[in-house]
Amino acid sequence: MTRRPRLNHSPAFKAKVALAAVRGEQTLSELAQQYDVHANLIKQWRDQLLEGAMDVFDAGKNTRPEAPLVDVKTLHAKIGELTLENDFLSGALGKAGLLPGAKK
């Protein structure tokens, strides 16, 4: 018996199969045969769909913007540090005559 290569299913396909499982018009084994995926995988997708369903209706209530994931002050300090380094190095290279377009 040869093994099939691992398939990566698109989110649209997963949603379609999970919705068919939620409807309950066919059993999981019938859906597995119809869509050529394992029944356990269909059950996992159905459970994920049902878990995430409440987020669809809850999304509008959370209108407060989230805090940025990065510290802006740290980034500004790093930008300033790199600007000073660039200015210093361009001046040193200009004096040494190694900077293109620099006059001796």
C-alpha cells in the first residue's frame, strides 16, 4: 500500500466541507468519501468552525484599538543611532577619498 503525499487544503475548501458537516445532511463517512479526506479531519474542521463562529458576531463589539506590538520609543532611538553612524562613516569615507563623488 502506497501512501499519498500530504495535501494542503485551501481555507475555502475547508470551510465548504465543514459547513457541509454542520448541516448534517450527510454522515462524516459520506462526506469523507465525497471530498476524499479523512473523517477525523472533517470533524476537526467542523469543530474549528463552530469555535470560531462566535468571533464573527463578537468582532463588532471590540472597537477599541489594540496597543502596538512594538515599542516606538525604542525604534526611534535605534533610528537616531543608525543615523549618527551613517553620518560619521560618510564623513570619514569622504575625508579618505573613498566615497564616490567626494572631492579631495
